[in-house]
Amino acid sequence: MEAFASSVIAFIEQHQAWVPLIMVVFAAAETTAFLSILIPSTPILVAVGALAATGAIPFWPLWLGATIGALIGSFFSYWLGWRYGGHVLAMRPLSDHPEMVEKTRAAFDKYGPVTILIGHFATVLRPVVFLMSGMSGMSLPRFAFWNVIGATAWAYIVPKIGDIGGTVIGWLWAYIR
């Protein structure tokens, strides 16, 4: 995984014009149900943010690309839950625990917006939250409102962590030399 991330970062350094599109792809992968397990998107988003700290790339195009990608992945996951929720519920282990499904529905009814916002920042829960939003019957306008806020914030904060970290490391490196 580390070699993959390093090769992506090297590619981005050499092809800066592709940054927004690359961020779309990785952010969409990070917020799409089950796909985020296969692709290490968060470390790449943080590392690209560190590149922004060096001045190699501007921050706003990567934020824009990450926002668009996060929206694509989360809305697609919502749609999967909405469209195929019954099939997902019929699969094990959910079919063995219908009481869990009801508790999840109740949580989305009661805490829906908070659940979606937290879902953008909880690495393990991110793709499942959007899938369950669709499965729970949450209305699209309600999901969309909170999802846009969460996706925009997440797409800013995750690369900004790398940006701030890169700035601090650059400052320390200049101080030590």
C-alpha cells in the first residue's frame, strides 16, 4: 500500500494539471460503499495536502476535486442503499439480526444529519453510513443537504491536515538547518 501511495504522489508531482481529477477519483473511492477498503485514499489526500504546503500545487483545486469526488461516492452509496437495500438486508449477517436494522433505521430517523456528518470523518464507517442512509429511507433532500456540508468540510480538512503538517515540517527543517 505504501508503494502505491508513493507512486501516486510521484505521478501527481509530475502531472499537476491532473490534481483535481485525481482527487475526484480518490475521494469518490473513499466514500463509495466497500471500495474504500481497497484503495488507500485518505493517506493520499493528506500527502497531496502536504504537497500544497510546499507550493508545488495550489490547495483550492485539490479541495474542489476532493469535494466533487466525495459527493459522487457518497451519493452513489446512498443510491445503492436506496435501490438495493432490500437485497442487502436479505444478505447475512443483516438477515439474521432484523432488530439491528430497526435500530439503525431509528438512529437515522432521530440522528440522521449528525450520522452523515460523522460518517464523512469516521474512516471505518464512511461508506457504510451513506449506504445505510439510503437503506433507511432517508429522503434525498435531507441526505443531500447534510451530505454536501459534510463532504465539503471533509474534502477541506483531510488535505488541510497534510498542508498544515507539511508547513510545520518545512518550518522545523528550516529551523534545524
